[in-house]
Amino acid sequence: MGFSGMFCLVPLKAEAALRYAPELGPAIEAEAALPASRDLLRWWQEKGSTGETMDRFVDAAGPSVLDERICLVYAAWERGHDASLPHLGVCIRKRHPAAALAFALGPLRCSALPGWFGDVILTPEDVVRTLPAVERAFTWTTEARRRAELLLSAALGTEGSQEDIDTLLDGIPPVWRAAAEAGRGLLGAQFVP
């Protein structure tokens, strides 16, 4: 049986971010604190992003905590989405885009990002505070961008298009920056609709 994996990163009006952060934030933090989650990070930091680690990593980092709370995520997006700002959405058949992106970034770059493999809720203050680290994580030399593109392409398989790859590797900083400049929060989720 097939599935489609989604990753969306959406600016939220401040009141919506403040309303949903107390419900969603602790769930994301609890997921990251699980022994299995800590073991996954240690293993990935030791082994890195390689062909041998790809399937295990992407499967283990696939949707979990916000996927289980998707109705609450949808409610937050519906009530708080600021449609005047850019957002990011990627849907890929039989793959988990945010997990694949994390694999392509590698453990060092990924460790600079808040949240848990695409699951993140931030207040406007958090968005401003984390913007420099996000911009650094997605600053590419030609060689680093090419390597990340190859890793992401492999992790997405034949279902991932060049547009999906470019969106994932280049689309997050502009959304983050726009949210910071507008005084908005952010809600990102990796899920299976």
C-alpha cells in the first residue's frame, strides 16, 4: 500500500502561534527526548549521511508526533495562517520529505535547526532568535549544495522532482525570514495526510 509524505512550513499570526505552542511544543520536545530518538541521533552523528544509513535514517526520522496530532496542526494553520507571506509545502509519494531533507543536510547542519525533523512550532520571538542559525544551515558552497542535492535526490527516490529538491534545499530560509520580518510565528509539520 502506498502513501504520500508531506512537509509544510507555514507562517502563523502571533496569537495562533502563542495559542498552539503550549500544546504542540511539549509534544515535539518529548519526541526528541525519547531514548529511541536520542539513539537515532547518536547513531547518525557517528555514521553520517551515507548510502548505507539512508533507509534506516529516513524511516526512523519519518512522521511521528505531529502526524499523530494532525487535526490540531490543521486547526492552527486554518486559524492562524498568514496567507500574505510565503509558505512551503512538499508532497512526495512513498517518501518523507522532511526526513529526507535532514538526511541531505547531515547531522551537523541539521543540529542547528529547531524542532524535530520538520516538526516545529515557534512564537514570533523564537523565529527571530533562530533565523541566523537557519540561514547558516542553508548557506551553500557550490560543492556542498551539489552533495546535498545528490543525497536528497537519493533519499526522495524517483518520486522526488528537481522542483521538490530545490524547494527543500532553498525554500526554508525565505519563509523563515518573511515570518521574522512580519512578526509571525512558524508551524512546520511532517505528516502523512
